[in-house]
Amino acid sequence: MLPLLNLQTSWLKLHPLKLADANVLFSYRSLPVVYKYQQWAPRHLEEAMDFIRKYSVTDEVKPGNWKQLGIFLKDNQKLIGDCGFCLQGEQVEIGYTISPEYQGQGYGKEAVKALIDFLFRAYPGRKIIASTDPQNWASMRLLERLHFIQSGFFPRSIKIRGRWKDDVLFTMTKEDWVSNIQRNL
């Protein structure tokens, strides 16, 4: 069992979403510019509430199930995005979404960096993976800035809203992460 999921950085707090966060989650996750590269796109507020109930309400983490955390500004507790992870044997898959009004300000990098650090400290796995659409330049740049290595390209391998899309896989080993931290990532 992982420790309680309450992470802090200089500017952010990451912790499980609550049902009270559903309106804000729905407001940015239902934007076409946000869900363009993602499988989940809520059409109604109730879907956002179901998402929170299924993936976030408790601190319980089970292998094979996604766990979602809200990304909140530390000073005013405003929800600006969410990130998640799924334990899969020797590796952990991560994903992240930042509300468009907060993109390009370093919050995504700060949140993902905190999540990676937590996962490598709390989970004995040796590798973290992330996948993204090759047209999602912002996500690819974020992973590259965190020193993930592109380890695979899978043409037309994932179906999103009825269309087959390409997928790019990125990996980070625990050893690489420790090396990058020592170089002040």
C-alpha cells in the first residue's frame, strides 16, 4: 500500500480529487482542445463526478487501476489540472492534463516531476512510462524536458472517439531519474 497521496511542490499541491471539484474538472476536461488527444471526454457533469468517484475519492491504490490526483495551486487551492498513474507490475504508467489557461507556465512539469519523484520513492518499480499522440507537441516537450526517452512509435494503435490514432511511448528508469535529479533537472 502506498502512503497517503498528498504531494507538495513550491507552487502546487497534488491530492485526490473530491466531488466538489467536479465542476472545474468538467470545465477544462470537456474542452475540445483538451480532450483532442485523450480517450476520456466528459459530456456531462455527472460523468466528471463518476470519474472522481472511480479514480480519486480514496487514497487506496490497487495494481491495474488508475489513481487520479488533482493539481491545485498552493496559494489559493484552485484546481488547474489532474494527473494519474497506474501500477502495472514492474512499471507505472502516468498521464496528466493541465487546464489551457495554466499551460505553458511550468505547472505541468512541476506536477509531473513531483509525481515521478513520489512514485520512485514509494513504489518498488523500476520504470515509468507515458504515452502521447505524436501531434501533441506540448506533452512530448514536457516528457523530453523531464528526460524521458522516446522508446516506441505505434502507428494507428489506439482508438479515440472512433478514429485510429498514432501513439508514442516514453520511458524513464529509476536510475535515469536519480541521475537527472543529481544534475538538478
